[in-house]
Amino acid sequence: MSLRARLALLYTTIVGGILLLFGTAVYVTVGVTLTNQVDNTLEFRAKAIIPNIVIGTGGQLRVQTLPAQDFTAGVYIQVWGKNNQLIDASPNMPDSSRPMDTSGLEATRPVFHDVPVSGTRLRVLSVPLAVSNRIVGVLQVGASLSVVETTQMVLLRVLLVGAIISMVTAGLGGWISTQHALSPLEAVTQTALQITRADDLSRRIPYQGPPEDEVGQLINAFNQTLGRLENLFNTQRRFLADVGHELRTPLTVIKGNIDLMRRMQQTDDESMDSIVSEVDRLTRLVGDLLLLAQAESGKLPMANQTVELDTVLLDVMHQMRVLARDRLQLKLGEIDQVLVCGDQDRLKQVLVNLIGNSIKYTPPGGEIIVGLGKSGTRARLTISDNGPGIPPEDIPHIFERFYRGEKSRTRSKDGKGFGLGLSIAYWIVRNHEGTIEVSQRQPHGTTFAVWLPLAQGECKEEIGAT
């Protein structure tokens, strides 16, 4: 059964249940009200008759006269004496030889009973007649309940017909309203099927209704999911293309050198050095890819110990000066003693990647300044160069895998860059609850700023990868 049919059935069931409760309450209320009116009439008639009943000298009951209006009002009267002897009865009684209510003859106080008499239901009031606390007879006053029964029957039919009409109307209204309300969900289904068949994640689901209602929120969430999936697949497609490109170059060099040595039929030291260099490149590429894969899957936990970041920075600066050689100036700016909680090797890797990136893209004769300080409860590490800088349109993408702004930061001739260093640095800093900022340096150049929380007391044992 479809959701629309289930909702329509639910609406119909709810309306039917409400009408059942309401109809039952009305039916019972009307019955009780009409019965109370009959009881009041019987009590009034009984009070009018009792003064006309007298006791003779022999202790026998005698009715002086019965009010004539009782007969025309549809009220039946019987007066019974001792030993269930009928004293008097109204002439409209169909069978005056039998009491209207046999059990009422034994009553010691006024009681009402519904009894069948000659095919008709009567409401009978039995009033004991007592003299000096001694019961000498019973007055029974009865009235037909045909009016009550007829009224209840008509009311029952009206309620049944009204309930059927209301339930049918509720069912149709529920069907139409749910069809209108769920029509956007059909668009969601159709769009999802079309996306599945056509592999087109660029499509979005249109919605003309209010965006703040449940369906609007669902469609908005679905469109956002489609957008994220589209970005994910585009990134994956670009990633595969970049990996293929990065792998093709060293493999081509290796294959070329091997073919050269085969033609020469001897080992060439220069060719072997080139092969070793390209194999090292492939090893670093695979290592970086595995590191990112483990990091993104949450399977690369890191140590969390107190790290003297200034000491780590001095160590990295010593290594990077060897890499920079005389090609450019690598200077140490202001430095402060800084303690942070984290993985010393991973933080060292961040410094190596960021400083190495600046060395790679800074032209000969350029200058790189590295500084370390504190700002409130955070440590601030800066790496500033006077290279060509990064265009504003490239800054949001520089931490993506294999991304390089080739227009402004030319690729190094040694071919050692893969565009993974900044991605790895970004992941490490983020998992140390820090951030990386990139800004332009005037008049030209780039500044990377790494913010890390300062150590506050003892550090936890391990940082969970996220």
C-alpha cells in the first residue's frame, strides 16, 4: 500500500473514530434526556393521582376519580391493593387484568422500570401506598417509550449517514491533500532515478513551496547532498587524472632509460641514477597517498605529548637551510618558547612541508622568514616568502590534493612536488585542533600562518584521527 493510501486511510479512520465517539455520546445523551422527560411526566401524574386514592372503613383502597387528561396524554394508570388485587385502572389500558410491572408490586420505594406490555415498551413508575408506615397498595403509572425509540432510531440513521458521508469526504480530502503534499517527493524519486540512469549529479530538484516546511527542508537537504556528491565525484575524477599524470612521468622516464640501456647493451650510470631518482619519487608519492588515505579513514592515530615547538622549528630550519643552499635566504624571525600538545613527528612534517613549499616556489635570490610566537591561548607559526604569490582564485583550493596554481607558482624543475604536501599539513593541523591561514604579502609573496592551541596542563595520551 502506498504512503498516500495509508495516509488517506489514517485520516478516514481518525474521522470515523471521532464520529463514533461523538455519535455515541449524542445517542446516549438524547436517550437519557428523553427518558428523564418521561420520568418527570410520570412523577407529575403520580402526584396528581395519589390525593384521589382513599382508604375505606374496612381498610380497602378506593379511587375517587382519575384525571381525564391522563388518558389523552398517553399515560396508563393502575392501582393495586392488598394481595395484588386491582382496585382501579385507566380505561386506555390494553390489558388491565395484569400489572404493568410485576416486580414493581413488591417495591418499598418509588422505582422506574422499562417493561414490555402487549408488544410495547413502557416506562413504569411504581409508587408504594403506605398508611402509618404500612404498605396497603401500589400505584403504577406508565407511559409508552415509542417516541423515545422513534427519536433514537431517526437519530441513529442520521448519525450513520452523516458518519459515512464524513468518512468518504475525509478519505477523498486526505487523498487529494496528500497527493498535493507528496507530489514533490515524486519529483525527488524521479530525479534520483534519472540521476542513477544518467550519472548526472549536476541536476537539482525544483521546489515551488515554502522552503521552511518539512518537504522543503527535505528537498534542500537532498540538493545539498547532490552538490556534495558532485564535488566528491569531481574531486575523485580529478584525483585519478592527477595520479595518472604523476605516475606516467616517472614511469616514462624509467622505461626510456631501460630501453636506452637495452639498445646500448650495457649499464649506464646516468640512466641508473635517473631510474633510482624516479623510483624514489614514486615511493614518496605512494607514501603520501597512503598517509592521506589512512588519515581520511581515521586509521592514523597520533601521539599526544608535550612538544617544544621552538625546538622542533630550529631543527627543521637547520635541515631546510641545507635544501635552500645559496639559492635564497632562509631567515629565522622572532621566536618564542612554545609548548603544545601533539605528535612531534607530525608537527615536524607540517614545518617541513610548509617551508619546503616556500623554498620550491620562491625564485633565486628570494627571502623566506619563519617566526614563532604566542597570541592569547594559541601558538602562531608564520612562514613568509617574497615569491610570486598565490592568485585569490587559487587560495580556496591550495589544500586540495594535487592542486598547483601553475600560473603563478611554477612547478619545480626537479619534479619532486606532487601537490600533496599542503593537503597533509592541513590534515595534521586540523587534527591538532588548529587552523592554517593563507594571505598575500605586500608587495608580493605569500604568508602561511599556523595556529595551534597552547598546552594547558597534561596532554592526553593519543589524538584520534578524524
